Amino acid sequence: MLASRASRLPSLYALLFIALVTLFLYFHSGASSSTRPNFPIASYASEATAATNATLGFGGLWAVSGPGSPRRDHLEQAALATGLELTIPTQPTWTDEDVDNFKWPNKSESEVTTGTVKAWLSHHVVLREFLKSGQETALIFEDDVDWDIRLKTIQVPLAQRAARSLGKSKTIDATLYPWGTPKDWDLLYLGHCGDYLNMITKGVGVGHHHPSDLEALPHVIYEDPTMLNHTDLHPFTASFLTALTVPEQNRVFHHSVWPLCTFGYAITRSTAQRLLGELAPPKEDIHKHITAYDAAILTACRDKHILCYTLQPELFHHMEGESLIAGEETEPVPRPPVDEAGLEQVKWRKETSNIGCGFWSGEFYHEGDKSRLAYVQNEVIAKGQCLKPPRHL
């Protein structure tokens, strides 16, 4: 009997081995088709952090900035310190006639404000200049954005790899197409004020969103060591990520559903042409009930006229202060709900929402001082050290 039992042991071990291998393959394949990329998450950050180029892997970086904008100087200082090459087209001084032409023939019924029209037309100037440049892709900023000092060295390379993993192209030359080929996407939301998968009036985060909401979308979750803890994120963002069970220090790149704001958006040439010609033309269509340029893009993404992806939390967020739109209105413009919800935290952290170590608080501006600029470049950005009291990254 002992001999009989001994003779069965090898076959039992073999069956156990086969079962373990089967289970491993099953869960491994399931994970790679769900929220995780098909490479080890532990090595994701360490293998993908070769610094990107001066245009962050796009054909060019373009900024929307009106004549005499008080924000342009700080934008240019931050770009120089970070090693970014910006193109800032000259904007005309928009007149009342330009605003009236945009609203014609529905001026009496229009709900679009003067500042919104001027911002809309200003984005169009940049779109046209981008098309003239011959570049294949562009990242367009509004001039009041802020970003983390580790944008170029860590954050963008990680985001690029996530974007490529969502593309349908079988093989991608990452040196030629860091974000995937232009056939894989039409617009990338890298700077925004949230994509909460529905209207924020329906509620945001815990109790309103669930992991299944994310599972229903093409997406990838990836580790980013520069990510803020949830307790330091914008309250809406923190609750949203918590509800979706996105782990601490992880970002999620997903198919866009309801993206808000255009702080920093990447486009292809075909997307720029469609925005100018049909999706967000320089003429109000009162029947579509679209009252802002960013709302026109949201509608195009939501209704799947173009293929859009959103990175959350975002890499670019606008700085607290008076906006171009607010500055054009005769009556006070109410603070948007997202800004209102994050205002106390911005004041307490002295950082723009969802940005870990940015320029808004003023410590890293150099005001033309070359020695100060060298210090920021070599001791802060190159070493990835925040050096803002009382913290040290």
C-alpha cells in the first residue's frame, strides 16, 4: 500500500503543477486585458523615465496668449526652466464687431459671453498657425497653466508609454511616435479640470462612481512616483479616484467621456482641421446650445466624433487668478464649481490643483537672473528636488 501511494505522488505533483500554471495564465491574461498594462507594474516607472524632448514628444508646443497678457511672462519663465520650446502666435485685439460676427445672426438670443467668444477665436488663431507649420501633432496650452518640475523627466515619459499601450497599432516606433501614431488618437486631454464620466451636477466620486464605470472604458492604470497622495489632490479628483479604486500614486489614462476645460490638449492635423471647420467653427450655432470652445470639444469627444483620451490626474492645471474670460466681462463671473471646490486646498498647499511641485507659488521664477535660472535648472529640476520649505522631495 505504501508502494502504491508512492507511485501516485509524481502524477499528483504533475497535476498540481499544471493547475498552478493554468491559474497563473488565466489571471495574467485577465489582468493584462483589464486595468493593467501587459508589462510588470513594478518595472513600469523605472523602465520608462528617459527624459522626453523639448516639445514633449509632439511636433510643437503652442500657447494661447492674448496681447499684453500678464500671465505670459511666468509661462515663458517656467518653460525656459523646464527646457520646453514654446510657440506663442501673435493674437489680434478682438473687437466688438468680431464678437458680433461670431454671434450673428442670433445675437439677441445668444448666451455666449464676450470673453468666451474672444477665447474661442484665440484658440482658432493657434489652430491655424499650427496647420501652417506643417507639424503633425501639437500640444496647445492656455497661458495660465502650471506643471510639476518633473514633467519632462518623469511624468511625460510615463504618460507616453501608457498612451502607446492603448493604441491599436501593432508596432510603434516610440522614438518617432512617443504618444502612439496619429491614427491611434485624435485628441489627448493632458490638462483639464476633470473628466468625471458625467455632468458634475450629478455628483462626483464616492457614492456616485464605481469601479465598473472605469472597467467599461479602454484604459490603463500606471504607477507614477511623482503623484500626490489622494489627500493632497483636488477634492473631486481624490474622491473620483477613490471611488474607482485607483491606488495611491497611480494615474489612469482612459477613453474620454465628459472632459472639462482645455488647459492643455494635444491634437493631430486632421483634428485641428475638423475643429476649425465643423466641430468648433468660428460661428455660434444656437441650436447646438454650446456656449464655449471647451464645451464644443467636450461634445465632439462625448459624442464620439473624434477619438479622445484623458489622463487623470492631469499634468497641467490652470493657476488660480483672474482668467481671460472673466477679465472681459462687465459683471463678475462666478467661479466654476471645480475651482470653487478646490480653492481652500490651493491656498493651503500654495500649489495649483493636482500639481506636486509647480511654479505658481513663485519660488522657481528667475526674472531674467541667469544665476537663479541655472540654480533652478541644475539643483531643482535636474535633481527632481522641490526645495520648497518645509518639504524636500
